[in-house]
Amino acid sequence: MLSDTELKYAIERGIIDVTDARKQIDMTKRKEILKEHEDMIWHSSDGHWYCYLPDNTKPRNRRKIKRVTREAIEKVLIEFYLKEKEQDREQKRHDEMTLEELYNEFMIPNCSPSLPTSRTSLSLICSLIIKSLIT
């Protein structure tokens, strides 16, 4: 496995093409999803391909998907699980946010131009909030 320094060196020197590496990573993720969920896809006697996807709004907590080709059903399956992983990653990021990150993400974009947004002001505001929570 390459260290961060070695990887950076290889990218800077053109030894590793970032675009090709991204494509390889995406292909690997897709293959992993299909391998993990390959038993969810079946071909019916009516000529269509089917799979079930989780759906909490349905009575059995799953939704039946129907497509004409296997590639089309695989595409739906991959997109669903990639989106789910992204949502999980985003939720984890929000769960682990610091007070400063929360302030930067939610308050600063919504502040009026007259409100102070410097780092000193941020520190002061965060200190005041923390003090009010403690007392």
C-alpha cells in the first residue's frame, strides 16, 4: 500500500491518472454492490428482470422493481445503494459535527451582512453559547 506521500508523488508526476483511478474505484464499488446483492435479482418467465429494494413506506418494507434488461435492473440497484451509502455518510458527518462546524454550515450562510463572521466573533459566540448551556 502506498503512503500518502508516495501517492501524492505519483499523482504529481503523472504516474497515476486520477481520472482512471476514480473510474476504477467507481467500478469496484459497483461490483461490490452487485456481489453483495446478486441474490436479489431474478429473471421471470414474463421476460422481465426483478428485484426488491428496501422501502419503509410499503407494507412489507420493500418495493418490487421491474426492468426489461438485467443491466437496467443492476443500474437501479447500484444507484439505490450508492445513494443510501452517501446518505449514511452525510448523516454520520452531521452526527459528528463540532459546534464550530455547525455554526459555519448553518449560521454563516444565513447571517445578514451586518453580523460579524470573523473567527474571533465565532469564538466569542461559541464561548457564549457553551457558557449558557453549562449554567
